[in-house]
Amino acid sequence: MKIAIRREPIEGERRVAATPAAVAQYVAAGYAVTVQKGAGVAAGYADAAYVEAGAALAASIPLSKVDVVVHVRPLDAETIGKLPKGAITIGFASPASELDGVAALAARGVTAFSLELIPRISRAQSMDALTSQALVAGYRCVLEGAMRFPRFLPLFMTAAGTIPPARVLVLGAGVAGLQAIATAKRLGAKVSAYDVRSASADEVQSMGGTFIHLDLDAAADAAGGYAKELAADRADRQRELLAPHVAEADLIVTTAAIPGRPAPRLITASMVQGMAPGSIIVDLAAETGGNVEGAKPGEDVLVPVTGGAVTIVGMKDAASTMPFDASRLLGQNIANLVALMTREGGVLAPDFDDEVVAGACLTHEGAVRHEPTAAAIA
Ligand code: NAD
């Protein structure tokens, strides 16, 4: 079968869905691979490396003749309209927000696998692209904050005096938050963190952070290890209890998210006003509504406070800011999913009795297979 790897058309997206290493795996499994010229250049992978891995290069890929398309961002309507019936697509499909795209995939008779839907079970860890990209994003958030911070992060004891370590606060301790904690610790900061899930205290401590216990009446665990949205009164109480911790922090990284919902608002404008001048807040959730009031995706917002300003960094395309390694991990996640579905001689034949395959399937044989998405479209 033929696998196509295209240049991601969305501006600002620098990742590629397959690196030369992933292509070599596809070729070894018997697939014929075509890579669009320049597909990996923004991520640091040259055309020649794909050719060496066994791919053919094409200026543009004739989509009507491909069997499998691997992609990073959700496919656009024009692309979907060119796919042959029965084509298989694998990539981020944003089923919670791209309802028209999902409906178009189903109408076209495409079998679409959405990386967001891969079950978060041990067996599927090697395919879990949400995790691999969150890891990149969490690491990067701390670096973005550190670069703007007018002070050191670690403790320095010098002949000219002692510089205390910076206090870093991480709000939301999922994959990205835990990586932010680890990165800030490596840089020598004093790190504390908070999350609503009951399991997170141990996870935060295992990364070397100090967990902040808020006196909310109960944790907010939902199915699949995710958090559920707090009711308005509990969200108010949460902000009230967080305010003194926010005021004390020098650098804050916020990563809180609820799948399929806007990001919870954890920091209000008045909480920002309580911070010291020079403090930095990096909001990883800026693109999905923002954990921080006033955050703008892709922008630094300077909020005047007494004696200076607090900078709110609105992260945008976070994983794409480190495209080489983000693509390396993402490409391997996708290649592992392909390998799970590969039969002898380069044939991709999904076994829908497999819980990972069935769970990741968004559309198949003209229907939307993911029930919550089907219900949202209906
Ligand atoms: P996510 O990106 O959906 O959300 C980020 C974090 O925000 C979560 O930890 C969530 O609890 C937190 N959050 C939501 N609302 C909040 C609020 N109001 N205040 C503070 N924090 C809030 O999360 P994720 O990184 O995808 O992880 C979700 C779960 O999946 C976790 O339990 C994680 O351990 C689990 N997980 C399992 C696997 C696996 O088994 N293969 C892999 C990755 C993650």
C-alpha cells in the first residue's frame, strides 16, 4: 500500500508526521512511501534523508491515488475531498472542535484514526501522541518563561552575595505540568504545583515538586484519569485559595485542561495584580481559552503592576516550537500505530476487535465511530 507524507499546510506548523527513521520502518514493512518535497525541512529533516530511507519524493502528492495519509494537523476540507473512498488517515483530527471535518471524512468513506482518541492504557503508551507532544510543550513553557525572567532560577552563593532560587508554580500537573516541574527543578528553581486530580499529589512529589493542597471539598476526577470541570462556586473557591500562592510565585506555568472543554480559568486579572513586578506567567492553555485572564495566544501581554509589569506569555503551537524532537516522537507514535495495524507485505488492515484500534477510530465505512463526536454532529 502507498503511504503519503505531506508538508503541513498550516502556517506556524513546523512538525512533520514522519521522520526519515519512521519512513525506514514503513519501507521495511513493505509500504511504498511518497514524501512531498520539503515536508520535513521546517522540522530539520532534509529531502535527501527521506530518499535515503527509501521514500520517493514528489512536488505534490496525487491524493486520489494514496491508501494512507499520515498528518499532524486536522486535514482541511479540500484535502478530504480529494481522498479516495476507503483511504486511511492517521493524525490529530481534533474531533472535539473539527466537527465539519469529521463529518466530511465520514461522508467521503475515509477510515480516520485520531491520535487524540488513542486509549490511555499501558499497551498504547508507545502510540500516545498527546503525551509525547505535551512533554515537549511542558518543557518548552519553562524555557520560554526563564528566558523572559529578569532573574536566575537557581540559588547562587557568590562572593558578591547570595541569590535565592526563583519560586516556580505549576498549575495543572498532567503530562505537560509534570514535565514543567521536572524542567524547572533541573534549572534549580524551588517548585510547587497544584492539580485537582486526587492522584496528582504523589506524581508532583515524584518529580521533586511540593504539592499544594487546597481546601476544596473533594477532588475532581473523571473517567480515564482526566479531571472534570468544576462547578462555578468551586472554581471561585479554587481561585480564592490559589491567590496567595500566585502572589508568592516568580514564574508560573499553567497547563490545566479538560478534554473537549474550554480551559479552566485559574488566574484572574486581579490575581495577576497581586504579583511582584518582573514576574512571568506562561499559559500553555492560551489557545483553548486560557487559564489566565488576559492571555493571548502567540503574544506577550505586559500587565502594569506597581513598580513595573507582569508578563503573560500566551503559548501557541507549543510542540511545534521544538519541531525536530516533537516530530521524532510524533512520527514514532504514528509508526507504532501503523505497525499495530500492519499485515504481511505492507498492508494496513485495522482489526477493530483490538481496543486500541477501535478506540482510535474516528470514522469508518461512512459512519462516525466515536460516539461523543457522532452525538455532537447529530
Ligand atoms: P490534560 O492535558 O487533559 O490536563 C492537564 C491537567 O490539568 C490535568 O492533570 C488535569 O487534572 C488538570 N486540571 C484540569 N482542571 C483543573 C483545574 N481546575 N485546576 C487544576 N488543574 C486542573 O491532562 P493529561 O496530561 O492528558 O493527563 C490526563 C490524565 O491522563 C492524567 O491522569 C495522566 O496521568 C493520564 N495519562 C495516562 C497515560 C497512560 O496511561 N498511558 C498517559 C498520559 C496521561
